[in-house]
Amino acid sequence: MFITFEGIEGCGKTTQVKRLVDRLTDLAVPVIHTREPGDTRIGRDIRSILLNTKNKGMSPLAEVLLYAADRAQHLMEVIRPALSQNKWVVCDRFFDATTVYQGYARGQDIPLINILNEKTCLGVRPDMTILLDCPVEVGLKRAIERNRLLHQEEQARFEKEDMAFHQAVREGYLKTAEKEPERFVVVDGTLSENKLEQVIFEHIQPHIPISRG
């Protein structure tokens, strides 16, 4: 089972990814927790380039290609090996993020992005994508506070984009979810962390083997 989490900055997905992985582990479900970008040695270097506020002038096309490079390495080193071992994979962002951030919000060619996604993923697609939707104002406030507390202001290039960019991201995610309702589960990201965990698990539980669930 390959599950991805998506959403705007500060929607709460990273917290919910960790909660789901912990819950699956408690149920003896073999699972790995991963993320994009940056869950390989090469990916971590790419992540530092993509998120660094010093790189504000990065070409949108360069951004697309860096995400594709990270994904190619991620698939080879982490995701495909785990799935081949019948492990569940829970990933914090995947190819939908590139379609939305670089396609809908940056205005890059979506057919090109789709081709890159196909080439890097080699047929691997999420079985389920959890989209945590919340108003841009709510998500950005959370993200800015998180970066302040964790002293990550230098790795907040996307948080510093204007409101129109973040609104385009949110709308892009909702449009993407509408196109694939059989894969996407859209949940209210303004719910409390505990309630949100419960709602998400209600969608996951039917897929857990009875002996473990």
C-alpha cells in the first residue's frame, strides 16, 4: 500500500504522516515513513537547494527538474525497494506536489511535468492520496510559526511566496483531486490533530489485513 499526503504549507500533513506511521506500526503493519524532497543522500542536497531562501531567483524550470531528479533517486533507493518487500509506504508529498506547485502555481508546462513524473516513477503510483485542505491564511500562519520555533527560516523559500501563489497551490490541489476522486481523499485540515487522525484512519483501516487491524 502506497499512501501519499499532500497540501499547502502548514496544512498539518507532516504531523499526520507521523501519526499514521506510528499507528500502523502499533498494528504490526510493515511500514516506512518517507518524504519528498530529501529522503536520500542526494535528495538532501537537492532539498537544501530547493528550500533555501537565498535561491529566490531560481528558474521555475530548474525547480521542476530538481524535483524530478530527487524523485528518480527516491524511487530507486527507497520507494520501489520497500514496495517490492510488501511494505507499506507513507510519503510526505509526491508527484502531485510538482504538478500543483510548479504547474498550477508556477505556470510550468503540465504535460512536461506529467512526462517527467512518468519517467521518474516507472509506473509507481499512490494507492491513496490524503489531501489536507485548509485556508491559505491558516496554513501560512502555522508554517511561519513552525519555522520560527525550529529555527528554519533559511529553509522557508516557499513560505515567503505571496498569497496569490499559495492560493493557486490550494486551488491546484482541489482541481487535481477532482480529476482523480478514486485516489484522493480530501479532509478538513482545520480539524484538531486528534480528530484529523481519526478521520484519516477511517479511510485507511479497510485496507489493513484483518489479522492486524
